[in-house]
Amino acid sequence: MNTLISNMLAKKEKELIYTDLIKNRKEYSETWEVDAKHFFENSYYDWMAEGVAESKNILEIGCGAGYSTLALLNNNHKVISIEENSFCIDKTEKLLKSKGFNVAKINNREVYKTSPQSRYILEYKNIAKELGEYDVILVQGDIINDPKFIRWLTEDSAFSIDAVVCWLLGTHGSRGSNQVFDLSQVQESSTARIHTQNIIYELCDEILKENDYLHIVDRVIDVDNVDIVESVSMNHEGQASTSKMKVLGVKKMIYEEATKGMSMNIRESTKDSKMIDRKGIYNCCDKLFVSVLSQKVINNL
């Protein structure tokens, strides 16, 4: 009887974790869509795209609601976008097809499993080698825990990427429950973002060719009136130090938030990072996009 009860409780817990994951993914996709549309309509994504103007084929880390992907396509890039959130993939597919682009969607790859301590594990299925010609390929997957995607990208895909972009990396409420994150090191969304960027720097050693680019854009609150460019440059040089990526430069741009949308954990100009609500943002400091461009250099002296 005790075994039966334990099994029933375990099944119930598994269902609750999965239900929360789906709910949080859906809420994130709907809320982020407000911000992303605002950024697109104000040409902020076009400003970001200037950072990879020399590159043709782009790997995008996270398509969000599709507006960043649309900006890349409008600026004559071919795109593969990897996105953990299936709701975001669906929104992106709908948006891009409405604009006349030829879209391939590789969804339903994830295999969901529960793990101890009310957490979950996502594993991913193989990708077909031949997909045909598309303007953009949307792939459900997790860049920090998807070796089958990396193998497909580097060995089986006919798509040779020239640059990786990671713009305004965000996350839904269940992301921290993914077993891929070590809770002793990653305890909040700000540290999860930095942890993910660290992994992306190292992955670029594997997936980029010499002289190819990594372009990261974050949001920053200038609370201390420090030299943002110098501060961000030093942070990213530290993140890139374990890879062959060399930080080439940092640019900044003042921007306006959407009046409605998502309260974001925006990196401050100090070492600390905290959640700042929209009311506080509007009444205090400059909101900045910071653009960090790095290049793969084999002999990084």
C-alpha cells in the first residue's frame, strides 16, 4: 500500500511540474511578445543587426516571439534559431510566414523526464540531415544541453554559420527547475543568463570558424553613472577568457521600454543584478542596450 501511495504521489508531482512548465512557457511567450514587438517597431533590432552586417548565415540563440528573427531576415540573413520554448517557436513561425518567408519548424523534439527535488530533465531527439532550402529553420532545443543539435549543426547540416547572436536572453519561470542548472551556482534568472552566456562562449569554439562572430546584446540600467562600455567589456572579456573568442568592442544605445510587458531582470552597471519593476525604471536611470561583439581567433595573443 505504501508503495502504491508513493507511486501515486510521484505521478502527481510529475504532472504538476509539467503543468507549471507549460503554463510558464505560455505566459512568457505572450508577455515577451509585447516587448519584442515594441523593440521591432522602434528599430532596436535593426540596430542590433548592424553588429553582424558582415555575416550571412546566423545561428540565433532564442527566437522569442519572432521579431528579432524577422529583423535578421529583413537584413538579408539566413537564420537557424534554437529555442527551448515551443510557444515561442509557434509564434515565430506564424509571424514569419505572415511576412512571406519560407520557414521550417523542427518541433516535438523534447523528451520530458522528472528528477529528484521537484526538478525536470529535457532530452532532445535527432534532427533529419536533409531539410531543403529555407529562409529560416526554427529548432526546438536547448543550446546549453542539446548535443544532438550541435552535432547536426556541425556535421549534418548544409548550413554553414558565420555568426552566433544572443540578443536579450530571457527565461520563463520554470527554467531554474531544469536539472541542467546547478542550483549551487545558478539561483536566479540573472545568474542563469550569465551561466548560459558562459556556455555559449565555449560552444563557439566548436561551432564557429576562425574569424566568425559572436554577438551578445543585454539590457543595462546605469545606476551608478559608471563607464558602461569599460565595465561591460571587462565582464565579457572574463567570460570569453576560457574560449578562443576575443572581445572586439562594446557599443551602447539608450532605449525606451514598452509601457506594458515583462518586468525584466536587467543587468545593472554594477556587479550586482536585481529585479527592477517598470515604475522604478521609468523614474530613475537611463536604460541601455549594450552590444558586445567577439570574434573567434585561433592564436588569441
